[in-house]
Amino acid sequence: MSSQFYGPSDKPPLSKWIPLSFQHVFAMFGATVLVPLLTGLSTSTALFTAGTGTLIYILITGAKVPAFLGSSFAFIPGLLAISQAYGASYAMGGAIFAGIFYSIVALIIKFAGKSWIDKALPPVVIGSVIIVIGLGLAPTAINEFFYIGSSGAAADYSLVYASIGAVTLIIAVIATIFFKGFFNTLSILIGLLGGYLFTLIMGFIFPAYKLIDFSGVASARWFALPFLHTDDSLNTLGWSWIAPKFNIVSVVTFIIISISTVCEHLGDMLTTSKVVGKDYYKDPGLHRTLLGDGVATAWAAVWGGPPNTTYGENIGVMAITKVYSVWVIGGAAVIAIVLSFCEKFGALINTIPSPVLGGICTLLYGLIASSGLRTIVDAGIDYQDKRNLTISSVILVIGIGGGTLQFTIGSSFNFALGGVALSTLVGIILNLVIPKTKAVEKK
């Protein structure tokens, strides 16, 4: 870690450039590989598309914004739902349209400004949707934490899984609360490594509980193309490219989810502007930062990777180190790309057992939900106002309860919209149609 200041356009000497770039790789790594692990996609592809997507972002923004793009957690529900219903190819097709939607919004912002976004998506809607994203994934984390199977049946409960998940969670919590500086930004990665090591020790002491198998690592090649990965069905290993496919359900689902991630992008750019001391809303302009995010997301989906988003972890690293160099971010992107071509590295990541992921996700999904609460609190939302109370209540119940809007046209066309996408859509509609109280209007 360096105490020397480097501005966005400054290029550090090579002796500092490389370690500073590795620092950003460590910060983004845990979250970037966790998304494909949870959704059945390839970790190598995620690293490849994160690295190349970041370089695309740097190009589109004129190398003015130091932002690393990694796998987006907001799209996990959509990736799981569409992959399970139609196959991973349709999830990739939907993600491409999410990127296209970003680009359309960027074009509108360029000519009309962003005030319309604030009217359609106030904090009460966005905060509630973010809570849905986190808590809607809670059953997945708990099943991985406690159960051998995915059903959550009492017969499948495993004390071994529970102990591994608990140790992983405890380590991650300790790292999050008590670690300071740069190591605090690595709390997710530290939890993963700690849980993984505990699992290895458990397997050594109790051979019957050996959950980590290195045979896949031994058979993997040192060098391979990262975009030849999982087959079309979720969690089915193979070695073929996921060619994107499209249907109306996947497209609408991902576009609606991307409404909330557009607002996430606005927040990240505001935070980055405050950290660096430059107004990125004006230069290079919000339309260019959003376009870079959208193109990177579509690019990732073309290769079978999860949608991208600007990473708060790396913003945290910049705030700590006072190093804002785009060259350093670009170096981190190149390192991620290099790692993605090592098949053994990807195979090693895939050996992480499910209770370790469950322990990490128990904290991570809760943090996502808590960030939604923070959005509401920071905006000063008044829940004595029945309008706000109604909007949040409906969004939460529909999103977390698993509400689904579905209908059939003719004998072949089936449409279903649920979870995050449906709750976001309902929240937008309620916000537009429910009249504001006079007290709110006076403000």
C-alpha cells in the first residue's frame, strides 16, 4: 500500500504499479468469482469479462474514471430464475438486453438529464428493491449453510455443513468488523479462505467428511480459453460456449432488474466523485459512465459471463490508499484477464464447498439488504407517511414472497415475471399512481 498520491491520469513506476494493481485484484476477487459459483457460470469467464469489461469501460470514459467492473450481485435472482426455467443461454440473452437498456438510458440522460430517474425511482422504491434482492436470496444461503441437498428437508440437515458454514461466517464477520484499512476490503475473501482451510482440516482429521476434491484441478490444463465453460443447463459441467438466446421473459426480466442497477450506478459514480474529488457526472458525463457499464455488461453476456457493475470494493481501496490512477485499475484488469486463461486456477476455485459459500452468503446477502435499509435511512424516508409505507410494504411482500405474474397467449407463448423484476415494476407503478401527501408536496 502506498501513501503517495496518484491522480486519475498519473502512471506510477512499475515497481509500485504492479503491487497497487494486485491490491485491486484482491479487493474485487471474492465477489467477482462468487457470482458465477452461485449461478453455475464459469469463474474463469467471469474474470475474463470483468477484466476486458473494465478495459472497455476505461476506453468509453476516455480513461478519466478509475472504476473496476466485476460481477453484479443484483442480477443473481434473474440469472438463477431464467437459467432454471429456460437454460443459461436465455439468461445470457437477457443480460445482453440489460446492457442495451443501459445504453438507451445513457442516451436519454445525455439529452434530457437525470431528473426523470429521480421521479420514477425515488429512494423508497430503490431501497425496498435492494432489500428484496438481498433477502430474496436468503433461502439459497441457508440451504448451502445447513443442508446437503437443496430442499432444506430435516433429513438432509448436516452438522458438518453447519459447523463449516458457522466458522466461515464468524471469520468473515470478524474481518468485516475488526480488520482495518485495506484488509477490511478483503473481508469476503478472508472468510472464503478461512472457511476453505477449516474444511481441509476437517477432511484431514475426519476422512469421512472430506468435502474438497482436487481431482478436477489435477486434470485441468494450465492454459485454456476462459469462454469455453459450463454447458447450457445450470450447474452441469461441460466445455462449450454458451451461445446467447432470447425470449420475451428473459429480456423483460433483465431489463426490469437493470432499472435498479442503473440507480446503483448513479450512487457508485457519486461516491467515486467524492473519493477522487472530481465531478464525474459532468466529466466525462453520466451518459458515458453508464454507457461504459452497459457495453461491458452486454460484452460479458456474449462470452457467457455474469453482468458487470462498478465495484464499491475498489472504491474503498482508492479511498484508503489515495491512489486514483486509471493505469492502476487497468493493470488490475490485465491481471484478471491473465488469471482467466489458467484452467487449473478456475478448477481450484470450483472446489470451494457449498457450506463455505453458504457462510459467506449469509453475511453477503444480509449486507445487500442492509444497504437497501441504508438507502432509505440516508434519504430520510418518512414511514409515518402512509404513501411510503404502502409502497415499501407491497414491494417487500411481492419480492420476498415470490409473487409471480404469468399468463399464456395461444398454445405456445408463456410469460412469467416474478421476484425482483415484478416487485420493481410494481414499485414504479405505485410510486407514479399514488398521489403524494400535501406535506410531501410542500417539501
